Amino acid sequence: MTVDPKNLIGYCGLYCGACGIYQGRITQVVKNLRKVIGAYGFDKIAPELAKWEPTLQYYAEFEKVMDGLVKLFGECLGCIGLVETQTVRFVNATNKKPTLPVQIALK
């Protein structure tokens, strides 16, 4: 899908073309990290490694955090430039927590 660059101003106020989320950087970083740690089988050896590095006892939670990053920021098509109704996650500027997804009608 091609989007006119003038429509790539997000509700957050950023130009989507300069946004790491819109460019897919978070998804790519998570994918690369999973590839590297997967090559070492961290999911299998984390309990043993936790004896030397206690934070690794939380490896399963870390995996869930990576899933959450991709789920929340994995694919952004821009919001103002879309023609149809789109589910958009807004961020509350006061506490920086994402609100529930909402449907907005565009154009």
C-alpha cells in the first residue's frame, strides 16, 4: 500500500516517515535478538544460567515482553493517511500508557 507522504503525520504529532515504529525497527530488532538468543538455546539454559546471573530467572517474562513490543508496535500503517476505519492505539500523554485500541473513521 502506497501512502502519500503528506498524509504521514501521526496523531502523536510525529512524521511517520521518520518514526522507528512506522519503519518497523522494533519488529526487526526483536526478530534479530530472537535469532541470536535462539541460536544459543537460551530458553532451555536460562534456568541453569540463573544460578550465575539471577535476572535470567525472568527469561520467560522477557520473552513475553518481546511479544508485547511486536504486538503493540509491530506494524504501523500510519493513521491519518488511511481511508478506512482503523484500530489505533493512542498513548495518553500524561502517563505514557497506551489506552485501549479505538476505532476511528478517517477521511
